[in-house]
Amino acid sequence: MVKQKVTDVASRIYLAFALILLYLPILILIVSSFNASPRNKAVWGGFSLSGYTKLFGNDMIMQALGTTILLAAGAAFVSTILGTMACIGMLGMRKRTRTWIMGLTNIPMLNADIVTGVALMLLFSRFISLSFWTMLIAHITLIIPYVVLCVQPKVMHLNMSMYEAALDLGASPYYAFWKVVLPELVPGIVAGFMLSFTMSLDDFSVTYFTRHRVFIRCQP
């Protein structure tokens, strides 16, 4: 009993330490953004909102922010739908086929972002002009694996007897899916959307290479 309590206390201390390492730098950054010191942000020079005033008063930055949010939200929405459909489709597959497809799905997640960005840039440049839509397709390609990662466990633990019972009681396949299957997947779908939205916001390399043409001049 005493050993169990010691283990619980040690686990909580470890968790608190990990959370401090993760979020303390973000907290310091937030506090520093209100620092009135014009040069040395390590020295507190008083509370000021001048930085945010300049931020929201800059039209170029606000336009970039709007494009970033629109891109992340659109990519997360489409990837959540496609990822959820993929997970449901894999439910009826054999285990070996499902494992093979999961391996293919995880390739964009394992690849370095810059590799994915350059590869997609070369592909898009071959057929179409780089634009907002190429960025959207690139982000969808990048973040679908994160949706699958969140939704797949929920799909694999579905109780299909409830779905079959609904069909036996006269429900159509669409109605049974909407009322029986989908509510069980909602936590995974929401988690997949939030994670994919965050990963899309965080990405820079794929966005840069699929938006701007990059010319590399080789010296002889």
C-alpha cells in the first residue's frame, strides 16, 4: 500500500515536471509579449500593449493571419472527413491489408516536412500553377495521417452488433450509421480535427514550397 502511494506521488511529480517543461516557455513568451522594454525583452520594462497595437494595425500581417487560419481550418475540415471515411473503409478489410494501408498512410507523418514540401512543389509545378489551392491540397496530404491516428482506435472498438440491431429494427444503413455509429466516433473525430488543425498551423515548409516557386542556381 505504501509502495503504491509512493508510486502515485512520483508519477504526479513526473507529470507536473513534464508539463512545466512543455508550457513554461510558452508562458514566458506570453508574458514577454506585454513587456514595454523596446530592446531587451529579458528585462521587464513595464506592462504595455504597444506590440499588439502594432500587430493588429499591420494590414499585411493580418492578411497573412487570416489566410493561415482559413488554410488550417479548410485543410482540417477536409482531412477529417477523408480520414474518417478511410478508417471506416478499413474496418471491413483483412488485417494484413489494413496494416499495409496504415503504413502507407503514415508516410507523410514520418517524412521530413521539407521533403514533402519539395516533392509536392515539383508535382504541382508540372501540371498547375502554385496557389492557395495547392497549399490546401498539400496540407490535406500532410495532416490526414493525424486524423487516421485519432479515429482508427475508435473505429476498431466499435460494437457492430448495435449497428446490425438497428438494421434489423428497420433502420436504413444511412440512418443507422448516423444515429448509432457516428456518435461513437465523435470523440476521435473531434480530436483528429483539433490535432490536424494544430499541425496545419504549425507547418511552414510545406506551405512555403507549395506557394512560391523556388529557383536554385547551380554554379559551374
